[in-house]
Amino acid sequence: VVASSRARPPVATRAFSTRATAEDAIEGILAASTPSSVLGIAKNATGRDARDAFLSASRLVHPDVCADGRAGAAFAALVEAYDVFAPSDVKYDISQAEFQ
């Protein structure tokens, strides 16, 4: 395996790993003041970085999998922060949907 000569620098400021607890993730999300800090990524992060951070965090704090009463508020904050970073071509426009 040949390593790439253009390695991407890490952009995460807070990792949501499987070792993190839901309680720690919720506290960090609710205490954050900017969309990038909610997701735990750098301000210059790409949409893909935001997506990866969103998916990792949502696995911990989604109200369907977390019994903490603050999980709904934390998940809503994650969604709002992700909307700032997500590329517009990834967002689904319901007004353009065709129903049969």
C-alpha cells in the first residue's frame, strides 16, 4: 500500500467515537456556541467532514437510541449545525418532489 503524498490534515476538534458516552456528547453539543463547535469540527471543514461528524454524533444522541431527556435538544442542535455545512446538492428539496 502506497501512502498518499497529499495527506489531509485533521480538521476535527472533538471526536465522537464509540468510546464517547452519550452524556458527554450531549453536554458538549448543548454547551457549544457555534455550528462548527456543535459538530466538533474546524471552521474550515468540508461538507464531508461535517457529514462524518454528524453521523458519528447522531449515533450517540439520537432520541431513539439515547434515553437521556436532553437527547432531543442535542439532536436538534446537530441537525441545525449540519445544515450550515452540508453542501446544497445533498439537501433534499421537498418542494421539488413528485408524488403519485
